[in-house]
Amino acid sequence: MKHLIRLDEAKRTDIERILDLAARMEVNSDSFRGELCGRSVGLFFQKPSTRMRFAFEVGTAQLGGTTTVFRTSDIQLSRGESLADTARVLSNYIDAIVIRGRTQQDLVDFVQFGSIPVINGLTAKFYPIGALGAAYTMKKKFGTLSGRKLVYVGDGNNIAHSLMLLCPKTGMDITVISPEWYQPSQDVVEEAKAEAAISGTAFELTDDTGAVKGADVIFTDVWTSMGMEEEREERLHAFQGYQVNRQLLETAGGSPMVLHCMPVRRGEEISAEVAAESEIFENAANLLHVVKAILYYLL
Ligand code: NVA
């Protein structure tokens, strides 16, 4: 595995190794100090970022490497230089790049024209690091992921797509519950079904919140992702009935773990009460170990 673009490039063993590394880094952070000494990582953010940016900046420093954070407006891309030329040039200066891009194509282009590992720090279509972060949090709680059921409730967006590709590779069943017009992309649904068939895990897509029954984990995310702000009112209306709240937890039964990749809009996709009892902050904290593990693994 040379890049982390969609998660389909990661084999089951890559995911296991990254999660194991993250665990070792959390428990014994000092033994990895200096491992990336002399290495430089570019952090290219075309969209806002809190957790991802800090986790990569601090994580790289803890490993002894350095980072350069930049936006489109900081570089000649904003004046018409091509991404191809940018990728070729930057590949001589830095050892890896994290891109929070507007489109998946930016990452594909960087891989094609550059020669360094490219890490997807979120695009409108995929958020593989968010899914790996959740896998780490779930593994810490359950010990083993195989046989567990994750239910994603809400917008069929980037994190939903990445969880759909991740779950079969970890032996987990996944159910996605989204209102009719906001379900995941058909191409990713087909891919997730095929992955689930290979792994012998379950994949279910529905608009019925009753399907939350039996969930070990309930995952939700904002109803309006970055770049979709003009659809906010329409979405607030369409997602009524899809909030992760006490009633939904009762329908699930048991005491499922509740996760969210943050930022959280309390009172929209999740009630303030359920958010307060959830493991969203533990999950955000775990991101630091996971991004360090990804960098170390790819470099
Ligand atoms: N789906 C959200 C995730 C934020 C980390 C977005 O793309 O805005």
C-alpha cells in the first residue's frame, strides 16, 4: 500500500497493521520518537480542518519530522499553475502529502504526477482516515471487530462511504440508514456489496430507522458537509426523524457505542444528551495515534 486514497487500496492486513501500530504508538509513544527524523510532510488543506490538521502537525513532530501547512491561495495553483507541475515539484521537497481536497480527482492527479505517498485527508466522496480512526476506537473497546454490527445513521456522505468500504475488511457488518434522496453513491454501494460478499459480512441500505436494532456501534455525521452549505435548510427538513437520540438508542437495544467524526451539531444529527454520553471525544483523541501510524506505515 503506497497511498491512502479511498481505502480500497488497503488490504485487510494493511488495516490490521495500521491499527496495531496506532496501539503501540499510544502505549509507547517514546519508542517512536525520532523515527521520522529528517522527513517532511506537506499538509494541503483546501477545506477547513481542526482535528486532522492538529493530529498531523503534532503527530509528525512527535515522530521527529516536520510539516508545512498550505492552502491553495498560498501557492501558485491559485494563479493557474497546474496540479501536475505542483505535484512534480513538491515531490522533490517533501516525503508525503496529506490533501484535504475538494475533489477525489485532485488526489488521483497528485498520485499520477507526483512520486510520494498521498494521503486523503477528506474529500467530498471519501474520508478514509475518519473510518480508520473509528476502527481504532471500536477495536479498543471491543478487542476484536469481527462479527460486530455498525449502523451509520444520516447523510450518505464521505464518512459513510469510507465506513462502507472499511467494515467488510475488518469483518464487521454495516447497515446504512439514510433518507431516500441522501443515500450513499450507487458506485460505492456496489463496491461495498462486493467487498461484503468477499468477506462474508452483511451490508444493508435502508431508509428505515428500525434497522438500527442490534447495533454495537451507531455512527453519525453532520447533515450538511463542507461545501454543501447552500443546501442546509433543505437538508434540515429532509433529515427529520434521523437524529441519533434516546429514542433511537432504545430501538437499537443494548447499549451501543455512539461515534461521530466531528464537528458535531447538537440538536441536529445527534441530541445533546446522547452526544454527552457518547465516545466522540475519545474517538477524536485517538485520531492522533492513527494518523501517526498511517504516516509511519506509508513512509
Ligand atoms: N462529512 C463532514 C466531515 C467533517 C470532518 C464534511 O465533509 O464536512
